[in-house]
Amino acid sequence: MRVIGGEYKGRTLIVGTGKGLRPTSDRIRKSLFDILGGEVEGAQFLDIFAGTGAVGIEALSRGAVRATFIEISRRTSEALRRNLTRLGIAHQAEVLVGDARKWLKRLFERGAFFDIVFLDPPYGTDLGKRTLEVLAAHGSVVRPGGWVIVQHLSKEALTDQWGPLTLAKRRRIGEHCLSFYLRERTKEDRKETESFD
């Protein structure tokens, strides 16, 4: 597997061998970043169910300032760390090992926020929906106007609304699908903004 665009284009990535590991294909990554376009440059990027980090690393290659990776497997996260080190970008990244929903709650408590959140949950599970529920409950982890993108099977139905996250577009790629949710500005966001005026 290689980085397909940006500063590190063509660099090889270590692909782990963990059970159920399914790296995001070049075709899906190309579609994802073609759609995001200039949104990636300068972004804080969160890669959930990160595996060996191909999507978050692609974001860094294309100009994201920082990427946070959440991966439950300690063995797979070691391959992710090796990829970051080999590319010389470990200083732009944070690798969090453990359950994604628990880490999202901790990130919310820290006051962390992200411009782009990408989820590639294991197929055939409800982890994608359960993670979207946590993101909906702790919406301020995603900045107003930010994106949450879910990779899923096209036969799997995801609703159009998750709290402040509204479906903006859906792109089908073979049997796979990318659903793009936009994080709307809420009344609470407007109050926070007004307090700084």
C-alpha cells in the first residue's frame, strides 16, 4: 500500500496483519480526498478505526496540520506508529489505543476539536452507528462547518441526521459508500461566538 497524493506520494506503508484488518483501498481514498479537496489543508484530522493509518497519513501528506488516530488493536497501532516514524511525521500525530467511543468522550472532555473526522468501522457490525451516536452527543468534537465521513457498505443504510450532523452527500464506489455529514452551527455555537465579540 502506498500514499497516493501530496508530499509523500508514492511512499510505501506497512500493512498490518491483524484479524479483520481491511485497509481503505486506493480508489476509495482517491474519491474521499477528491471530494474534500482544499478542506484538508490546515485541518485537524481524526481517523477512527484507523488500522495502520492510511487515511490519516494521506491527510497529512495533503496538508493537514495534525492527525489523531484511534485504533483498538495494540498490535495494529504499532504498525501505525512505524508508518508515522518512517515518514518522519510522528510529531504531527497522536495515536490513541482503545475503544473509539471512550476516546471520543475523553477528547470531548479535553476540549479537542477536529475539522474532519473519518470513520471506517468493521463491516457487519453496528460500530459505525454507535460511534455516530457518540459524535452526535458530543458534537463539539467536530468544529461547526466540519465534516464527518463514514465508509460503509452501500447496502447498509445510515440515516440522514445524527444530532448536529446532517448528510450532505453520498458517493457510491462499487459495493462501498462514503457518506459525508456536515456539522451544523447550533445555538450553543452562536452563543460562544457572541461571547467573544
